Amino acid sequence: MVVVLDENKCVEIIDFEKKRKTHLDLNAYEIASEYHHLFEPNPKDLFPDVEGWLTTKEGLFLYELSKKVGSGCIVEIGSWFGKSTCWIAQGLKENNKKNNFYAIDPHIGSNEHKKFVKKVGGTTNEIFLHNLCGHHLEKYVIPIKKMSWEAINDIKEPIAFLFIDGSHEYEDVKKDFEQWFSKVKIGGIIAFHDNNWVGVKKVLDEIDRNDYSEMGIIETITWIKK
Ligand SMILES: C[S@@+](CC[C@H](N)C(=O)[O-])C[C@H]1O[C@@H](n2cnc3c(N)ncnc32)[C@H](O)[C@@H]1O
């Protein structure tokens, strides 16, 4: 199925973008600039047709991590149209990795997306699947159409890389972090998207950095190594 977003829907995404910019954490951006040398000055977005909020550098970070991932599975909380899903799956594909990659999303949108999701038929699932298939990545992804807390018992293996990008409300981010933490293997990576959102930032501020062997920031992704 081909889904073409009309102009109005695109405008709505740009509005979300504006809202996010009001919560901008300049400090996070300053730290992020230290990591820019890791990437090309103008990196190419491999998935320009897949709409989302992930920047190309953030996508490259997910891709590099997935290419290097050791034993264990990858879990993504919050897929939307599949932008981050595509970057992670591409990393697994290029290195011929056999790690399972679970992409968890009920595909009904977070609170701030409800109006938009209604306009695309009440679900983002079809666009998500269309995007994965369009890039021949569907065989690298195991979609789980549930809320993260409903999916917790579906994943039986240790997690090497957990990407948290579901609801950005403080209680929800905290719940995702606390509930999934024990499933992440020692040495595994937990990455949070949208570190400039109030709820996400609050959870990150509460984390004691001394408990982790490494942490870093790539634009609006903050990651920690367990
Ligand atoms: C910011 S979007 C994800 C963006 C996506 N990672 C990308 O790169 O485009 C947030 C998504 O999280 C989903 N979501 C909200 N609460 C969730 C939960 N508790 N578990 C899983 N997904 C959730 C929403 O349905 C929405 O699709």
C-alpha cells in the first residue's frame, strides 16, 4: 500500500518539530557538538522518504551501534513510521547480523500525536510496514504491536541495545527505563531519544552517571552503557 502524505499532514509534523524546539536544552547540544567529528560533515540520509524526527546523525549513530552490536537482541520502544527502525535494521543487514530486533509500538501514537494519527486512519502501522518493505528491511525486524509494558514478557533474551523513543511523558519514560533495565545485559547500551523533552530530560537528570561505565550524547540522543 502506498501512503502519500498531503501537505496539511506534513505541516502538522513541522508543528511538532516547533514544539520540541521550545524545550531545547542548549547544554545537550553543546556536548553533542563534540561528537560531530565522528561523522561526515553532511551525512546522507539513507531514508529521506521515511518521515520522523530523527536527524541523520542520530540515525547514523543507531546504524553504527547496530553494526557493532555483540550477542543479544535489539529492542526499540516507539517506531512511528519506522525511521529509527530502518537505520537499526540497515546496520544489522550490512553486517549480516543474526540478532533479533524487536520494534515495539501499538501504532496509535503518543498523546501529542493523536490528532495526526486520526488523519492517517487511526494507526501508523501500515505506513511503518510500507516503509520497511520499501527499503527491503522487513526481514530484519520483529514488530510487536503493543505498549512497551505489555511486551515485556515477549522478550526472553538479553538485550544488547535498548532504544527508548516511546511516550515522552516523565512517568512513561521512567517506567520504560526501570522496567526494561534488568533485561539489558552488562555492557549493553540504553539510548534515549529526545533528551530535550522535559519528561525525558528529567529521567536523564535523575540517572547517576557514576553507575555507568560510559555515557554520551549525539544530538538529542543520550546513551549509557550498563
Ligand atoms: C516519537 S515517536 C517514535 C519515533 C520513531 N522512533 C522514529 O524514529 O521516527 C513515538 C512513538 O511511540 C509510540 N508509543 C507511545 N507510547 C508507547 C509505549 N508505551 N510503548 C511503545 N510505543 C509507544 C507511539 O505510538 C509513537 O509511534
